[in-house]
Amino acid sequence: MANNANMQPIFILQEGTQRSQGKSAQKTNIAAAKAVAEAVRTTLGPKGMDKMLVDTLGDITITNDGVTILNEMSIDHPSAKMIVEVAKTQESEVGDGTTTAVILAGELLANAEKLLDSNIHPTVIARGYRMAAEKSMVILKNISEDISQKDTELLKKIAITAMTGKGAESAKDHLAAIAIKAVKRVIEKDKDSIYYNKDDIKIEKKVGGSIEESQLIEGIAIDKERVHSGMPRVVRNAKVAVIDSSIEVKGPETDAKIQITSPDQLESFVMQEEKMIKEMVERIAASGATVVICQKGIDEIAQHFFAKRGIFAVRRVKRSDISAIAKATGAKVITSLKELNKEDLGNAGLVEQVRFGEDDMIFIKECKNPQAVTIIIKGATNHVVDEIKRAMEDAIGDTAAALVDGKVVAGAGSPEMEIARNLRKFAEGLSGREQLAVLAFADAMEVIPKTLAENAGLDPIDIITELKAAHDKGMKWGGVDVSTGKINDAWKKGVVEPMRVKKQAISSASEVAEMILRIDDVIAAAGGASEDIRRPPAGGMGADMPF
């Protein structure tokens, strides 16, 4: 909008458009980001609390998993959505540390706000934050410890740390052993590199029984049942055919009309169709297959012939399950039955249909060298099973990240304190206002041990003071022991995390903080946002939060 003493105001934006500029825009954006961080802050650590989230349909989710909480909340403010993206990135890259990343982003922006009030330019703060983030990566690498597949005890500590504070804690030893075995089974080595695909570990939830009854299947479990009751329920030493086409006579792709004038012609037509289906089944049987996994349909006549031959058949299996079964058994996915031969078949020691409560599942297990596995999670209720699954995903993600990078650090706030200490030393060698931004970054790192202390009912000022003293004396892994309220060596206490969790959290948090700081003008189209972008949101978890 332009204004002049001799002319009327000129409006260049659509009527109803909301606009926020300069410090007003920055303060609103920072307040929104801080509110998001505040929403998940109480969930951090072993003593963190859970949130109950109720959606529009009345479905309830009870969790302390950061990304789950933020996904379930109807967040509307554009800057708040950017903080949610940090959690999503952390989840997709590592699978754990989402709450840490969000809290850190909120604290970086809170500290930046103080610098803005001191008239330090946003680009100077952003540049200082970038320098601090890069230095943090170097510090992390220097303080990290090595890990390999042989370090089973250390891997167990990582998995248990990931599950601590979640619903899985009562059976953490059992679940940690499952997570480690699953990850070791599916990771692939290529010379000096290790590769991991999280889709190779399938997690199935089943309500009923106890958490201790959760188990690892050396193969694949699918929520299906055999297509005909006359088929065997159990097949040992199975030869598995994985077919990506239908076992039925397809209709013509274009409109066609078949004129039948006599009963004999009708009978001949039906017999011809039956013959074609029988030939398909014969071709599959001739390959030596005893189990058929089909992605598409299986004709009822084909089901009958399969049952007569004692072949176990399953239809309409999901594409993702088809790929997993092929990986687990070593089978090739066949799209044309004419090409099927015994070399295309996979092997499984046991294929069986198992009853779980009111549902049936098919287990394809005892595979020789399965490149895909399934974890069956059991628990008393849907809410329990859902939370155990989230805990297991964190444990698997952390274990895999540790093995892929080969680097780990202690937890309990110790790496954040060590980074903060080293960043302050780094800042001493800087000239210019960037030094203040680096110091603000160092202060922000302390929000993690501070929050751990707060959530455990400890005095955060005392804890931070003691931690600083411990790290200054060379206690690299000095962290908060939330059980005793004292400062202990987190490494000796078995609180261990992958370096990647910290690396990704710091990287994502600093990047989003820099991006938000550089915004000085927010223009929202009419009707484009339900929240007035010019009004800073109220702090805390009240009704005025910008969600």
C-alpha cells in the first residue's frame, strides 16, 4: 500500500487480506513456534507425561511421542506448521528425537527474540546460528564413540534408552532384544557401508495377551487367510510362488458380445473357461509351488483346483507385503504365469494360518536368510498396542541409525551440555555481533537438560549449574539422573543414543529458526488462514494457542 499527502491510498492487495510486517511479523512467528514447543515440552525424557488427543470422530490417542502429538493437533498458524515439519523430518530421517528437535527450535527462536530486542539484525542472528550449527556437528563427531554390530550390549542400551519413558518400559529388555535382532537381520552391507530400509521390518499389532508375548517372526506375517477351507492350514518346507497377476479368466478390454444360441454352446463356453483356469493351476503346480501368494484375484474354480492339489493360496495381498514376502523367501515376483518355473520360487520352513482372537493371520517363517521380518506387537488394549508400536519404531530407528553411522553419544542432556561448553569457547574467537548469536545458540542447547530436570520435578537452575561444573572438570558424559536428581556419567548408566538423533535435531532446528528469523512480512490471502496473523498467540496451553 502506498501513501502520499496529495493522493488517496492505493490498495494492491485483495480486500480482507491480512498483512503483518517487520518486528510484529517476527514476534508473531516466534510466539507461534514457542507455543508449539511448549505443547510437547512436558513429554520429554523418562519422567515426561503423556497427552490425550481426541479427534473429531471421538477417537482417542494417548502418547508422549512428539510427532504423533503434533500430527493429531489441528495446527493452523503458518509458522507453527514449519515447526511441525521439523518433527516430521526428524521422524522420517531417524525415527526418534522429534520432541528434542521441536523444543530446540522453540528455544533458538526464544533466544533470538532477545537479540532482536537488542536491535541485532535478523540476518546477523541467522548467520551466527548457521556458524554455531556447523561447529556443533564438528563437536558431536569429536565427542562421539564408535559402535559395531558386535557391540550387542551397547545396542541393547540404545534400544532401551529409546523406549524409556514410554508404555513399553515394563518389557523393555524383551522388546529391545527383538528390535536388535530385527535390525541386524535386515541391514545390508556393501564393502564398508551399511544400508537399512525401514520398510523391511513390518510391525503388526494384535490386541490380546501381554506385551511380553510380542515376538519376532523370521519372515512375514500378513492379515490374510487361505482362500479355501479345503487347503492345508500348515505347509512345511514350502516352495513359495509370488504372483503379481490374477489367476482368473480376464474379460475383454473392449465391449464385446458373445451370442449363444443353444445349451451346448453355453456348456462348451463354460468348459473352455474352466479348462483355461485349470491350465493356470497346472502350470503353477508344475513349477513345484506349494504356497501361492497372489496380489490380485483368484477365481473360485482355481481355488477348488488349488485345494484338490493341496496348495495353500492367498489372494489380494498388498503390494508392500508382496515385496516383503519376496525379500524374505528369496522368491521372484512373477507377472506372467507362462514365465513361472522352479527357479522363481522362494523357500520358507513353515507357512501356517494362525488364529489371533477373532482374526486369522498367515505366517511365512523359518526362512533361511530373510531380508524382511515381522514383529508382532501384543498388548491388553488398542491404546497400549499403539504406544508399544511407537516405542518399538523408536528403538528400531535408533538401533539402525547407530549401526549405519557407527557413532553414538550418551544421553541425559550430556551431549547438549558439552556442545554448549565448546560453543562458548568457539564464540570467544569471534568478532562482531555473530558472537552473540553463537552464545544464544549455546544457551539454547541447555534447554534439553533443563527440560529433563523440570519434568522430573527437579530445580533446573541447580541442575544446569552442577552440569556446567561437571563438564568444566572434564566429565564429558555428565548428565541428569532423573531418578536420583544428581549428576551422573550417562554412559556408565547405560543412557546411550545414536549420534544421528542429535545431529539431525540440531540441524533441523537451526535451519527452521534461521528461516523464520528471515521473515519480516507475512501476507495471508483473504480466507486463507483462520487465525489473525497480526495477533501474537498467547503462551502456554490455553484456549488462545494458535492451533
